[in-house]
Amino acid sequence: MTSTRTAEELRQDLTGGLAEAIAGKGYAATTIADIVMHARVSKRTFYEHFADKEACLMALYEQGCEQLLAVVRTAAGAGGQTGEGREGWKELINGGVTAYLTALESMPAVTRTLLVEIQAAGPKAFRLRQQMQRRFADALVEVVEEARAADPAIPALSPLLAIALVGGVHEMMLQVSDPYTGAGPSFTSLTPAVDELVYAILTNPWAASGGIGRME
């Protein structure tokens, strides 16, 4: 019964219902009836919380991204005790990458939304995705700056390179998954490759000397 759930719990259940429906049949084919069936609520309850299916999708995407951002920041904080030097950087990078990919792998119902559906859901969804990609990039820049406070030898990460990292990791994830089959992808299998990509960018002398400019 919906009366025992708080408004926030109902929103979470509705976005979770959308994620389940998308995983099974895709966003375009999903109906409000599918969402409320998975969430175990009425259509009336749905419309008390979301104007339409698109609004629910955007809430789902934002929730998933917020979870992953929290994982990145937590991993970075835990990595603050890592020793200095290049071996220390590698440990910090590996810890963050492992935490991120593990968290993503634990969210199979939202994987298709995060990787595929949000990109074809219209202009509002496009702008939200762009905004969240920038937030991920900003978080990476902040993590590197925090690490530099403890070890100034670590090169700075420019916002444009951070965006490149976010996009590159996204494309790697698409290479090991097929969101249309429902098969669970092994994102953690990408850990060595993502580690290598991040480490290569952070230790590239051309980038460290300002070869890549800042975004306006």
C-alpha cells in the first residue's frame, strides 16, 4: 500500500520502476502502466510525483549519477592516506576507478538508462546529461587538486581533459556491455584499462605543461 511509504520513497520506487521497465523493453516502449506496475502504485500516484515519463527518466538519471558521484568522492577521501610518489598516485587512481566501476556494476537496472537511453530522450535529457558529465569532470578535477595538496608533484588536471576522461570511460563501458540483451556487463574488467588511461593523462608532460586549455 502506498500510504505506508513517504513521498521520497514513492519517488524512488517510481524511478526504480522505470529502470526495471527500461531494462526489459527500453525507454521508448515503456508506458506509465509499466512503471506503476513495477513500483506497485497507481497511475494517480505517479502523476502526483511526476508530470510525465520524461520527468521520471530525468529523475532516474540524476539519482544514478548522484550515487556514482558520491562513490567517487568517498573513494577519493579514503585514498587521501595514500603515500606520495607515482606508486601512491597509482593506488589512489586504482581505488577510485575500482569503486566507481563496482558501484556501476551493482546497478544493473539503471545501466541502460545511464549509458544509452538518456542520450536519445530529447533536448531536456541531453542538457541534463551534459550537466552531469560536467559535474563528473569537475569532481575529477577536485579529486586531483586534493591529491596535489598532499603531493604537489601530481600534475593538475584541466577541465577539458577531465571531460575527455569521462567520455573515454563511458565509451569503454559501452564496449563491454550490450544494454539491449539484459546481460550483466563486467564493468570491473575495465579497471586495468581505465587505470592506465587516467594515469597516462595525469603523467603526460604535454598536458601538465598546459597543452590542453581550460573550458570557458
